Amino acid sequence: MTKRWKSTWTPVYEEGEIWYSDENALEYVENQALKYFMEQNNNQLKSTWYPVYEEPEVYFASRQAKKYFIKEAVKYYKSLENMNQLKCVGGIIGDIIGQRFEFRPKKSKDFQLYTVDSHYTDDTVMTCAVMDWLTNGGDLANTFRKWGNNFPRAGYGTMFRNWLENDLMGAYDSFGNGSGMRVSPVGWAAQSIEECFEMAEASAMPTHNHPEGIKGAQAIASSVFMARTGCTKEEIKEFIKEAFGYNLDRKLDDIRPKYHFEVSCQKSVPEAIICFLEGTSYEDTVRNAVSLGGDADTQADMAGAIAEAFGYPVDSKLYNAFIASHLPDAMYHTISEFNQKFIRND
């Protein structure tokens, strides 16, 4: 079972290579790491210092010995956590990083990745809803409403909020990028590009049934699918251009100066894909998306989802900060269940 750091708020406390929410969280992880380290090594701790310990407390011969063992134990425990990182989280982390800039545009890649104000938005909630639907089945509209009403203050748009509150309201012909922000799990679950298209369309239909809304969902899902299954950036680019007619030949440096907040699929999805195409790492891709100065959380969500699927590693600091300690239990367990069912060693 995937281990999870114990924390109740955005991690901002830094100790060595690991970030924690506060010193209580740090103490908890140290204790858990020591316990696990001793269990795996039959309580034979390697050091020139002689440790004396008894359960459940741990005692050391000196402060230097304790410091050494904590460092070694946390390193060991952390290596296990890295091996067990959940996947299909690149979009969620991008959402959290971009959230601070959604209405405060940043036309630069030079910014702090997160602060105590960083938080998930409706992008993350609905991504988890799609995971829930793919994992457990059922009516997708009901699943969207369940998640939306369980997390009512996530920053939904006016039309979507009205839809959440009215069980009789059907799809409202939206072409907003809400269909693209939530669709990345489809790219991980689909077993063929044809199935990917079908599932992406199904994920859009309860609300975003406009042709452009469907197209945006399919473009992001197929980008994730192709990235996950070993396609090159050039192959992804040419496929998306041909299938959807998006202009992906532009450069971010040319787009950025005149770009502004834009929520339509046709004016935000292509730009998010370009952020991935120009990205040199997961973090660089997300910084690209934020630097456009547009719908930062959603574009960082979409671009980040593709970058992760492409194989750009999600830094363990970001993973532990946002996924392992930040998300509510319902979200974390849904991501875990989705991973157990769909994530394959591609």
C-alpha cells in the first residue's frame, strides 16, 4: 500500500530534501521512518554510535547518533515513497501550482511554485470525479454532481454551479475548457486511440456537449494517451494538428505578449499543448503554462498532465507537497484506486 505523509495543510516547512507542513508533521515522519527503517533492518542500525532503543520510544546514545539515524531512516523511507508515487497526478499538481495565478496573471516563468495559499480547484475535483467514474462505473452526470456538491467551494463557473445544483438540468452546449481540464484519466485508462476518443467524448457530454468542448477533451486525452504509449513530441503534434485542426506551429514567446485569460477550448487547449511541446521537464512545462498569463490553473493542469504521461518525472518534493499530504482523503483514495485498476507499466 502506498504510504502517505501525515499533514493537514500545505507543506511549507523544509528540512533537507523534504518539505512538511509544520514541525509536528516533521516529527511524525521522523518517527515513522525510524520505525520502518528498524523493522526492515531487523533493528540493526548501522552507525559508529551505539543506539539504545525500546518500543514505542526510541533512545540514542547521543544527539549526533539520533541525527544520523533520522537522516538515514528518512532517506530510506523517502526512497520507498518515491517508488510508490501514484500516477495521473501531473494535472492535479499543475492545477494547484497555477491556482494562485488564475486571476493574477504572471507573464514570466520565474515564480515560486507554491505558498501557503496554494490550493486545488474545480479542475482537481472533476479530475477525481472522472477517475471515480472510470474505476467504479455509474452515471457520469451523477458522479460529477456527487463530487461537485461534496466540494462546493472549489471555484466552479456560474453555469456549471447551476448545473450542479439542478438535477434536472441537462448539458448546456458549453465549449469551455472544463472538458479538457478533467479528462486526463481517460488517456491513462484507454487501451487504444479509438477508445480514447470515445471515452473522452463521453466525459464531456454531461455538460460540454458543444463540438468544440468535445474536441478539446479529445485533444487532451489523446495527447496523454500518445505520450503515455511512447509517441514522440513530433508525432503527438502532427496527430493533434491533423485530427483537430489546432495550430501548434506557434511559439510561446510569440503567443505570450498578447495572450489573456481565455476559457474556451479552442483558445486555451492548443496553447496548453504547445506548453508541453516546448517544455524540457515537468516543472518547465507547468511554468510555461503559468507564464502565458491566461487561465493558469487549467492550462497548467492540461499541460502538466501530458508532461507526466510523456515520462517527465514529477519531482518528489512536489508529489509529497501536493498529492501525499495536501489532498483530502477522498481524493487521495480515488487516485489510488484508479492507479490500482488502470496504471500499467507501459
